[in-house]
Amino acid sequence: MPIHDELSAELKDAMRQRDRRRLDVIRQVETEVSRAKSEPGFSGDVDDALYSRVIASYIKKMDKAREEFATAGERGQDAVDKLTFEIDYLSRWVPKGADDSVVKEVIRVALMELRVSDAKQAGQVIGHIMKNGPKGLDGAVVSRLVREALGA
């Protein structure tokens, strides 16, 4: 079943059950998809790939916001709980990224191919991996692990 259809069914169910948290997050995803469709240069279809990309981007933003609210301590706890629910709820519609051991192996191969050992060349390695490596790698994870591997 396409993600759009699943979200529509979830929205109807959330309305019936008066589940405010699910309603809010589903409506926000639909808003984000509408924004993505209206961006200049958008020429694709509204398909599962678009929904996955939008949801992954939204999860990344909410995770960053959650970290910021967590630093507020008790005052930010309600927001942390809300964002944790949203992230957990939406995670089923995004592909699982490669685990660190797979990314480390890709980095090891790239370092050998490029013959890089200087931390100043981390950007070159990251760019090479993101361009030529397996699709779906998280750039932040790649960046962190490349810098670790180069001792930066």
C-alpha cells in the first residue's frame, strides 16, 4: 500500500479515536509534502520516494529540535515527549540506514582508493562516499565516521 494511502487511513483512524498526537503529525507530513511539491524545479511524481524523503527530512529536523529541548531540562520535557512520539511514529515509513559497521567498511575502502590519511582531506572523502557509495547513507553519520577514521 502506498505511503499516502496508509497515512490517509491512519488519519481517519486518528480522527475516530480523537488521537490528537497522530492527527498533528500526519497533517504536518502532508503539509511538508505539499511544500515539496510546490518548490521551484519539482518535476517528479508524488510517490513513495517523495513521501520517504519528506518524512526522513522531517524526522531529522524533529530529532535536532528534540535534542535542543532536552537541554532545557524539565521545562522542555513535554516537547521532548511529543517529538519522540512523532519520530517513533514516522520511522516505519523511512528506509533504515546502514549501520555503523557497514559505513565504516565503505569508509575504509574509500580511504584506500583515495589514499587519504590527512584529516584536512575529510571533505574530499565524504564527497566521494556520498557520490559513489551506496544510496541512502546518512551524510551526518558518514561525516562523523570519516572524521573519526582520520583522527579529526
